[in-house]
Amino acid sequence: MKKENTTLRAFRQYSGYNPKYFPLCLLQTIFKNASFFFSLWMTAKIVDALYEGMEKRELYLLVAAALAGILLIRSVAAILDRQVETALEVLENHEAEAFYRKALGLDYDKIENPDIRQIRRKIDENKHINEYGVIRMRTMLLLMMDSLVNLAFSAVLFTEMFSLMAAAPFQWLSLILLAALIASVAGGFLSGLRGNRIWSTYLNDVSAMFLKENRISQGYKVSGMDNRIYRQQPIINELYQKSAMEHKKAMLTGFGIRFYFLEAPSAVFSWITTGLSYLIICLYCTLGAFPVGSVIKYVGYLRKLTESIQILLDTLGWIQENEKFLRDYLAFFDLENDMYQGSLAVEKRSDKKFLISFRNVSFRYAGCDDFALEDISLDLRSGERLAVVGMNGSGKTTFVKLLCRLYDPTEGEIVMNDFNIRKYDYRQYLDIFSVVFQDYNLLAVPLGNNVSCAAAWDQGKAEQLLQEVGFGERYREMPKGLKTPVYKEFDTDGVDLSGGEAQKVALARALYRDTPFIILDEPTAALDPIAEAEIYAKFDEIVGDKTAIYISHRLSSCQLCDRILVFHEGRIVQSGTHQELLADETGKYYELWHAQAQYYA
């Protein structure tokens, strides 16, 4: 099966975001060019009328007809301009939606894969910095469209002009003019081919410079607070200036000079061809083959003809050059999920008895040689309170990601109720977990939607949970209650929440879902000690008969748990109650506990 052309495939996908856009662009192009050719044609008519001494009344009618025609054509073009702008907005919105849907539909391990994230980043950088990829494709297609419409209009005048030349003396002059036109186009095409090769090499270098400058602004956060406090702006300015000097050097010493020497002969030849056109057409006018107004009409048309052919040929070269950027664009949408989705239904149990076991589970992230978790074996007892503690990088969050099946184990297996969790329907399996991750997000939608994660909400349930997690006082200050927009991105009446307030809403969201498992990854990191103590005091009551797992660096919370797992360097090094683990003075938990306790003694 023959592989589809990259540009054609990208065009089919891109135009599919709004099939009306390119047909509207074609209509717009037809009317815009019709205005030019109609003006040229009517101007020639008016000059002929003046030269022939037409009566004033007829001359005024001719001028009025010209103005009316131009007004009508431009009015239609103006209406189409607005339609094209609207169609483009729709297209770009649908394209953005397609990116979001693709990202949200990918396996989570692909979202975190640095190579895949790099593809997405390259697409954005090429689009916004250099306007390559689909932006360049769209621009080139519109230029091609414009050139083809011009050629279609020019074909009428071309036929008219050369038929008149053929009937006049000195017919060989028409062949000279035709040869000059062909030579001008061919010369421009050849210089364009060489220019494109030079331009391509230059762009590879300069694109890297632009991307470097963009990454400087992102990586160093040039508007950040640190830069102001530590006066780091001179360092960042130096990096920018160095990159800018590299750009100027490339322009002045390499690309710029070579490109100038390629463009100069083509431009000179174009001027010679234009001058020759004037000379030959004026000669035919003196011979009576053309009316005097034809000097304006035919010379204007010939310039438009050669420009259109040249642009068309150049555009074909640029389309070819742009294909490598389109391949990145398509590569993102070509990503396929490989995580097995399962088909076994998750049993709906009113008693929430789901027994999950890790059996010799090890996991290694893509591109890493070392295991993030190694040989983990444990049983999660239904209804228990389990604390997971350890130093940064010990594997705590990775453990939760495996439990929730955001990743599959590299080795070993995870079993729920005697079946490997891979066999369960993926969506149904996820539905038994409520999680508050460290990097949780609230949406810029009403508070009720944030708590329920749905279009509607149970008002009594949502308000009760907000009260239980300590958000009650802040909630009573909101005149719109659960309809209050969170953040101001889409509504000026929205409210900005502090880190602690947002974390309480995230806790309420996890509890609202009412799942058998609730997992809290640093659930009180943004809370003050009083608010933290209040939540922990109510924790058993809030969680009820659910299985609760929470990761925390504040070990005071561990005293409320039935069991504590101590992770270190990807392994479980201790397991037991708070008192049992404290009794082992050589253990990791004892070390962590006393490292914190000394500051409270």
C-alpha cells in the first residue's frame, strides 16, 4: 500500500477541523484578485475612451460602471474576509481541542515520557516561534491558491494579447517577449531552488537559536521573583545578547551574502523583462495592434503573471521543505496506546471489600536504568489506614501510580480479589480510587463542579464535605455558594483561592466521589498546623469504612494509622505500627521521626 504524502495527510487532518475554511479562502482569493483585474481592465477602457474622445456622458457612465463594479467586488471580498477570520478561529479552536483530546486519551506513561513531551514541545515552538508545521502549510496553500487564481484570470488576457500580436506585423516580437518571460521565470525558479537550499541550512541554525532564546525565557523565568531579589537579569541579558549575536553573524557573514547574490541577478532579469514588455507593447500600440490603454492592461497583467508563476514554483519548494515539521505534527497524533484496557467488570460491592496485593513488583521509568521500585510485596487490608513514609525519591508516589494503574509494573503483578488488575476494565478499575496528588489541579469552573467533577452536584453533600475539611468559613463568604467560579480566567466574579484553601477543595473532591479507596499524597502540605490538626482529628470520621492510604512527610499523622510502610531507595524497609517502628532504634522510621521531633521538643 502506497504511503500517503506527508503534506496531503497533514492537510486532510488540518482542514478537517473546519471543512469550510479553505473553500471560503478560495472565494475570498477569487474576489480579491477579481478586483485587481477588473480595475486594470476598466482603467484601460477609460484611457482608451479619453484617447478616442468619447462623449462626456458616456465617459461618466463608464467611470460610474467601473466604480460600481469595484465597490461590489470589494464589498463581497470584505464580507468574505470576516467569514474567513471566523472560520479560522473555529479551525484553531477545534485543533486545540484535538490536541487536548489526544493528550487526555493517551496512556499516562506516554504523557510523562520525556521523548513524547519533547515532540509536543517542538510542535508548539515551531508554530509560535518560526510559524512552521501547519501554519507554514496553511500560508503556502493560500499563496498557491492566490497564484492559481491569478493565472486563471491572466489566461484570458494572455490569449487576447497574443491573438492580437499574431494578427499584427513583426510577429517575431511576440516570440521574443514569450522567450523573455519564460527565461525570467526559469531564472527565478533556479535561483529559488538554490536559495531554498541555503535558506533551509540557515533555518536549521537560526531555528536552534530561536528555540534557545525561547528556552532561556522559560527556563530562567525572566519575570520571576528570584531574578529581582538576586539581580540575575544581567546574566540572562548576556545569554540573550550572545544568542542574538549568533543570529546576526549568520545573517551578515553567511546566509545574507549568499542569498543576496542569488536574488540580485533574478531581480535584475525581472526588471529587464518588465522594460522589454513595455517596449514591445508600446511598439504594437504605435502599429495600431493594441489600443493605447492596453499598455496599462497588458504590462500590469504580465508582471502579475510572472510573479504568480514564480510564487507558485517557490511555494512548491517551501512545501517540500516544511514536510519535516509536519512529520513532528503528525507523529503526536500517530501515538498509539499500548496499555491493555481489560474487559473484566469490577464487582460493585456495598461493603467496599477490595483486597489488593503487590507480588514482587518492580518498576523502572522509560529511559532509566535504575528501578524506581524494586521487589515490592504487600497486601492492602480492606478498611485500614495505611501511611507511606520515606525520604524524597524513595518511591512513594510511584507506588501510588502503580496502585492506581497509571503505570503497569515492569516486573511482578498487582492482584485485586485474585485477578491481575490488568484484566479489569481500565475505566472501572480507576473508578474505585479517589486521589489527591501533590500536583492536583482545580478547574476554572464553579466550586460545585470542582467538588463533584461533574456537570451537576448534590448541594447538601458538597456543602457538608467542604465543612468537614475545614473550608466552611471560606465557603460562607461566597455569596453564590457552590455556583461561585473558582479563579478569574473566564469570569471576573471568580475567586482566587490560597494554596491551603485549594487543597481543602481537592480533599472534598476526593471524598465526594465516595470510592472504596482514598489516597492522599501530601494531603496537608499547604495547610497551617491548626488546620492540619483539625483534619487529622476528623480523619477517621470523614473516611468512614474506606481504605485510606496517605503519603506524608509530617510523621505526626502516622500515629492515626493502623500500619506504616517505610520506603527507602525504592524498597519497603520497614512495616508496622507507630509504636512498633519507634521501638527499633536502628530503623529508618526512628531516624525520620527524631529528625522532625527534635524541632518540636
